[in-house]
Amino acid sequence: MRLYNIVMNNFWSLTVAVVMLYFPYVWCRFRKEDASVYGLEWRADRRSLRFTLVVSAAVLLLLTPVALCWRGANLPFHRDAGTVFDMLGAGLAAAVIEETFFRGWLQTLLKRYTSIYVAVVCVNVLFAASHLVAVRNLWLLATFFPGLVMSFLRERYDNVLPAMIFHFLGNVWAIWFFPL
């Protein structure tokens, strides 16, 4: 019954998530293109994982003092294990879905018609704006900046897995410091 209520209460969000996750693969199949062209073949090696973790640590460590000094932060937050598990699952799902759609499919598609710089800016403007759909908080437009890091990781390693890892770690960090 709980699952049914979750699905029904979040029908449109789930529909958008399913479309964003699967549409890029359907696109590839329809156009008879290999998914790896869009970076949708997840690959990891030690070098890419190490670099992604170093970049993640550097970015998040730089942002942590800002979060700790944020007005009204009231840290640390205390949550039960079920809530923490739900938040981690949501953070992972968002990372996989958003990186597949924005950095994998859309960024690659836009690069075909424009420069990489224009593609990255356009994708990250759309990425940041997409965060306003669920919660009307203009601070969410700041997701543009970590989006640039995710775009860099996607381009550097020619697949979306490093960007997904950074995105997930960023979501965990954001959920801890700025839960909405």
C-alpha cells in the first residue's frame, strides 16, 4: 500500500524520471547509434575513479565552510535511518537519471551542432532550471556550477559514470547541509 501511495502521489515526477532515463537509450536504438557515442556505456578505471573522488573532495570541502556558516543552518541534522536511506536512494536515482539525460544525451547532441562550450552552458542552464520544477527556490539555480564540473568529467572520460559519482556525492552533501 505504501508503494502504491508513493507512486500515485508522485506520478508526474516518476513519469518525467522514466522518460529522462530511458529516452536517450530509445533515441540511440531508433537512430541505430551505439549508446557509447553518448557516453551512456558506463566505464570506470582506477584513474577516472581516483580523479573523480579527488575533484569531489576538493569541491565539497571548499563548499563545507560556506554551509557551516550559512544563516539558519542548525547543524547537525538528526534523521532516522529510514529517512537517511530514502535520501541516499533519491540522491542516487537523481544522479543516474539526470546525468544520463543532461550530460550523456543532451550535451552530446548539442555538441554536434555547436561548440563544446555552448553545449555545456546550455545543458547546465537547463539542468539548473530543471531543479526549480519540484521546489521553487532560486538558490537551486546554483546547481549550474557543479553541473560544469559534471560536464567536465563527462567530457574528460567520455562517459557519464564519473559525472554520476560526482553528482551522487554532491547530492549526499547537499541533502545533509541544505535539505529542502
